[in-house]
Amino acid sequence: MQCDYYDDGRCRSCRLMGVPYPTQVTDKQDRVSTALAAVAPRLTWAEPMTGPESGFRNRAKLVVAGAVGDPTLGILDDRGAGVDLQQCGLYVPQVSATFEVLEDFIADLRLLPYNVPKARGELKHVLVTGAPDGRTMVRFVLRSRQQLDRIERHVVALQREIPGLEVVSVNLQPEHKAVIEGAEEIVLTRATTLPVRLDDVTLHLGPRSFFQTNTAIAQGLYDQATAWATATAPRSALDLYCGVGGFALHLARAGAQRVTGVETSPDAVDGARRSAADLSTATDVEFVTADATAYARDLHETPDLVVVNPPRRGIGGDLAAWLNESDVPELIYSSCNVESLARDLAAMPALSPVEARLFDMFPQTDHHEVMVRLSRR
């Protein structure tokens, strides 16, 4: 992949830009297999799953900078000035197609870009998510409600300009710190979730719900977990850190009789429950808003399969200890950080890593996703 922004030194986010893609994948495979070798010496690796090296990102997080009537959408440079990245080649076409419309929308409404060095202004970010069927969600991150009404009055016009624009919302982030979103979300459209259909499972993404950035690789993760689960035929499955229910719902489609998903985000759980209601299956599917470790420790019945998909920090010592000491026969661990994965595997010696696979979720970077199947010794 060639990128003018990288070549000109305007953006260095893609640290592997210019490295041949097969080399990127080989290097990542070497890194993750080496990191796990000490704790899983007999691990069998499947071929890495890859997708397009460009045009794969289904979500854009654009910093809004510049001046009233002349905004930039992209990132900030070292001085805090805006660098416009509307021609970035990483995004799926439907997401890229929104950028010029959004730039004009922001300029025409005279929304005041937030100036980070001076800690002044209103509009901080624009977040765009695209679903495979062409529907889109757009979120505006504002410092306050001061310019909320301008956006609200023109939502219908924005929907006319962006075909398939399903959800528009405003997130309020009043604090001056490196956290994109605040606690309050105001949905401005009748639709409150973005449907994302993967095979015969439809996930409902609320504005603040997490979903994997690379749709094709996300489908690969769910397919791999389904294949491993099908081979062991679990009657019951527990999906911890379930998000909007991707793993849980695919396990339900795979034939598990009872599936429970656990997630701390109420918005994600609401979306997962809506997805479960749409699912045509005899499986008993339940989603619970709770802490993963606390929920697992309170269980009275051991599930046949546990799936964990934690944030970068991993599952931590308490949950690893519970899994190690429990009677759970099968564990599938999906990780975006091989270092925390290795630490967690070392804390579960009673569960033997059997199979693993690298999923290249973020081409042009050294980020990775690794999935491991473990069986009780």
C-alpha cells in the first residue's frame, strides 16, 4: 500500500507502511508465536487469517480542527494543529464517502472546532461507522451543548446527503483530556442502533458499543470460534467481555443449548439482547450487565465452554485463577495483546493451549489479534 500522507511525513500512524504485506504478516506471526512459545510449547498454529491491506477499516475517528467555516478532519500534529486526512486509504469506501459531506456540514453550520492547545472550542471529533449493507452511523463529539441544536435542526438534511445514514448522535465530552468520548450520548434519529449483518447473525451497534474495526476479520474470528466450539459440542457456553454479543450469538447458531454473555456496558448489552431477539434459534440466549470476574465467581453451574475477549490488559489474575481452578473443560481466548495473553496463559496451567491462529486485524501496523483454544489437562 502506498500513502502520500506517510511519504510526506504528515501522518506516521501506520508504522509498517512501505513494508510488503506478506512480510508484515510473517513478522507478526513470528512475534506472537515466539511470545507464546514458553507457556505453550506444543501449540499448533493455523495459517494466519488476512484480508485487504487497504480499504478495510469500518470505523473512522476523526479529530476536528481548523477554523470556523474551514475545518480539517484527521489528526493533530505535534503542535496541536489539524492535519486533514480525508484521502486516507484505510477506510471502506462508504466511510470515506462521508468525509467531504461532513466537512461541508460542519463548515455550513459554522460549528466551532476545538482548539487543543488553547482548550477552546466545541466540536472535538467526528466518528463514522459503516455496516456491510451500506448503512452508516455518525457521531459528533462536542465539548458542551452550546452547538447541539445546530446539529439537531439539520439531521434530516445530513441524512439526505449521506445515503444510508441510519444513526446520528452527539456525545458530550466536557473534559480537556486525551479521552475521545464522554458519558452522555444524545441520539438525534429515530433509529438508535446500527445493524451489522454477519452471515445470518445481525449485531445491533449502539453509538457507544465496541465492534471490531475490520469487518472481514471480525467474521473470521467468529467463524473460527464457531468451528472450535462445534468440534467439542458444548451444551452451555459463557461469553465474558461479550460486547454486543458477537461470539455468544455465533455460538448459539452453532448449536449450544444455553449461551450467556456478560458485559459491563449497558448499551452493548441492550444491543446484544436486541440481536438475540432477532435470532432464529432454539438456544436459550441471555445477556447480563456485570463484571466478568464477579459474574464467573458467582456461578453455581460450570459451563462447557468459556469464551473471553478482554481489553488489552487481559483477563487478570482473579479471573485466570477462577478459570484454572474451575471445572471448565474448554476455553477460547481472543486477545489483542500477546504479552497479556502470555501472562494469562501462564496463570492457568490446568488449561493446556492446543490451537491458535493470528488474525491480521490492522494491516500497516504491528497490532494483532490472536485466538487460542485451551483444553483442561
